[in-house]
Amino acid sequence: MATCFRATSSSIRVLSARERKTLATEARPHYDQLIVGSIEEPEVWGRLERKVDAMIFGDVLEHTADPVRVLQMAASHLRDDGIVVVSMPNVAHVKVRLRLLFGRFDYEDWGIMDRTHLRFFTRQTAQTMLRDAGFEVLHSEAIRGFSQLKGGSAIQRYGRTARARVRNFLVKIWPTMFAKQFIHVGIRLRDRERERQDPVGGSATKSSTV
């Protein structure tokens, strides 16, 4: 991810927090600052060297015991008009609903029912979480699912393409039922109010991401 950000502009500074030291060691060369520790700990946030313009929580908050508190701690380290981008699995996906209909709530090794998830969210409850943490939701987007596998015979590739088109159509007409994930973008409420009061005022150039 850091490499992709840097490719867009040489002025971007990228910061990251990793809980596992092994992953941190591999990722460290790609970041301006990398912190080893849990984002649930205030001490970790206190080690950030600067305020940032954007924070990305990519499939992270559902692994925390109190995501509202995590977002509140994050807010104090955002610059004026800074944003958070939150990606979360959709527990209201049709597959989970059907299992519940038959009395099943089975954990899996990955995906929506990842066994390491501590919290589960729908589109609405994820937006409520952001508001409870002091953010206004600027944008929400449904994600069909994970990238398609490549390779295989012509028939297999055609089948994958056909299924993807059907899923894309279903997500478009009923996102809360068929989207596997949602991406939400939020801005701190007090910054949003300031923008409304001074719509002509400029904002700082985006340069830092965590």
C-alpha cells in the first residue's frame, strides 16, 4: 500500500502501525514511520511523530474490542479536515443470513466470519460506529468481494467472469444483502461544521497517511 501511495506523489509521507513484529520488519522499509503495537493502546498513538491527513483502517476495526474508542484516539491525531477510511466486512451478507436461518454461526479462517473478529458490522451499524466516534460519514461504497483467481481453462475463466457479472449486478441493486464489504469515509464533525461555516476557505494539501 505504501508503494502505491508513493507512486502518486513524492511529497506523501506514509506511516503505519503493526501489531506483529515479523510483519513490521518486512514492512518497515516502505514507511516513513512504522510503530509496533496495538492501535487499542493510547501509548501507540502517542508515538506518532506528526498529525496526518488521512488514516486507513483496512479490515482492522472488527479485530478490536472497542472500535469507537480506537477512532476517538485516532481523531486527535488528524489534521484539520483530515479523514478516516474504514473498510469492514458486511455481516448481513446473504451467505451469513442463510446460515443464521438454519441456526448456524460458524467461524472460518478468513472472510466475513474470520475467527479473529471480535465485532461484526452491517453498513448501518458501521456508520453508527463512525458517528458515535465523532465522525460524519461522507461516503459509503459497497464492495462485491475479493479479487478473482487467475488462470485455468477457457471454460473456467468464462464461468468466473459470468459469476462476477451476476454478483456485480446483485451488489448494485441490493448492496446490504450481497456486498461482502463496505468502505466508509468519515470526517471529524467539528471540521465538517467549520467547512460549512467557511466554504470558501482552503484546506491543507494532503501529504500524510497512516
